[in-house]
Amino acid sequence: MPTDIDLRDWPQENHRDQLFDALRAAESGDELEIVAPRDIDPDLVRFQIESARALSWEYADPDGEPRNLDVTVEEPIDADEPATIDVRDLKPQRRHQVLLEIFDDLAPGEEFILINDHDPKPLYYELQSMHGEVVGWEYGSRGSGEWRVMVTKTGASAADNGDVVTQYDVREIPKQERHTTIHHRYGMIPDGGTMEIIAPHEPRPLRQEFRQRYDDSFSWNVVESDPGRCRVQITKTESVDERGEETPQTGGEEASSTATMDEEIEITEELDVRDLPPAQRHEQIFDTYVGLDPGEGFVLVNDHDPKPLYHQFEAEAGDEFHWEYRLQASGEFRVLIGKENGTRTDRSRDETPSAPF
């Protein structure tokens, strides 16, 4: 019979001790049903590192509050075998925050295995920007819905990020990956959160992209401007959805061209992924996309804005993909995703200027 633990009964500073006591008392194969007011993945990874005991866990709901999860205590592992965290069960908006906290908690020389449903390379750039050249990153497997990466803290961190949620030094990111990486992560930070960008000079083309995509729901503040180094803090203000207005699909000329192209897309099906575990959603969506012929599309129904998926399509599908919001409401987002006839080079859809930074 599973052991029930409700961490809400203790102050947050005692959560780890209470959790570790229960896990140490368990035997291999035992299950614990845990209720917590926050994500406890960093605590579970830390337990694996300190106790050389493998754990597996699954949340009852990828975004439910409070957090309900089932934890299984596995067999002991070798002392030099790394801890493992599978984030495919987490809502994308939670993944980066959990992984940043796990890396913060590592001592030099400690490591963990990250399992994700797509290439987590944006996390590498984020960790490197925030902590310096102390991020070891080694792929164990790639593709087919399972990417495994060994993440190591190779030395003492130089992190000093103040009140920002995340930081990217774009000087260390290949140019072709900069915009995709930044927009992917920006879509995940909470309202009121701040992203800091470090660039050789003020990235004004990026600011224009933000205006087109996010309208006036962000602030842009240059906090440092020296030769070869410019620091910009971008804060997500009240979202357009929460103000009760229609979110711009992609802004400016693109919106009108998208409406025109919609007439050329034949909808073949509606794909509702709200009942699927997060780990299966991207695979199902991309499998459906792969099966489309040029000029065909499907309507994706999701329980939150799938904007990070847009950037993944942009990076992997190239010029042929078509994206149009149909509905943006609490708990229900509808997006037309399709393959266009021809390319987008003549429709002002390319969002990566030739010299963005």
C-alpha cells in the first residue's frame, strides 16, 4: 500500500528533510503518494545523488495545483552513477525552472541525466549564460521522442543574475539558433518575469520582432551599453489574453498574409491533445504533421498556448509550415498547423533578419 506524504503540513524549509526521511525508510519497489505545494523534482534528484538510490515519479496532472505525484523507490545505484530526471511529464513552462534549480543545487563535479521529448539545447545556452563555462553537456541518445543528455557542473558557478528569471549571452549562441532560442524561452517565463539578453550591441531587430509578436505586452530596458557588450532586460507585462483582447497572430504584414494562405490550406482533421500526457503530445503532433501533403493542415487543440511548439516547427520544418491561431481562451487554444504550397520567401514571413545581433 502506498505511503501518503502531504508536504503542505510542514514549512517549506522542512520539505526536503521530511521527504528524505520517508524515502530512506522505504524499500525497493515501495511507492509514495506525495502532495506538495510546489515542484519537488530538485529534491528528488538531490536524494538520488546523496543516497545512491534510483527514483522514478509521475505527476497526476502536468500543471495541477497542489502537485500530486507517485514516487517509486528503485534499486540502489552505484555511487558514481548519475541521478536521472525525466521531464516529459512536466508542462513545458515548468521544465526550465525545475532544471535551473537542479543545476544550481549541484556541487562541482556532480551531474545528472536529463530525459526530454525534444532536443533541450536551449537549456545548454541558458545554463552557460547564467553560470559560465562550467556546463558539461553530453548526448546519450537523440530523437524518437527521447533525448538523453548528461549534464555536469564542471566547476564553481559564476552565477550572479539578480532578479532575472533567465539570462542568455547571445554572443555564445550560433546566429541561426539565437532567435528561436530566445522566443522559445520567453514564451515560458511568467507574467512579470524578466529575461536578460547580453549582445555585442543593442539587438534592435529583435526588439522589432517582439513588437510584432507580443504587441505592447513587454518592456525593453537597456541596463548596460559598452563597446562589445550590451545588456537588455525584457520583462513580460500583463499578457494580451488577460486584458481580454485578441493576441496578434504574428503581427503586421504576416497576419494578413497568414489569412490569405488559410484559404489554400485544406483541413484534414482536428487533433485534441489535452488528454495526452505531455511526453506524448509533441510526438503525436509531429507525426500528424509528417503525414500531411502540401496544402493540407490540421487544427491542434491544446490546454495552453503552444507557442514553444511554434519555435520548434520553425527550427525543424523550415519554410513550408503554416501556423495560425483560431482560438485563444482559458483552457482551450486552437491552432491551424499545415504545410503550405511553395515557400514563404515572398511573404515577409522570415523572422530572422540577416544580421539580428
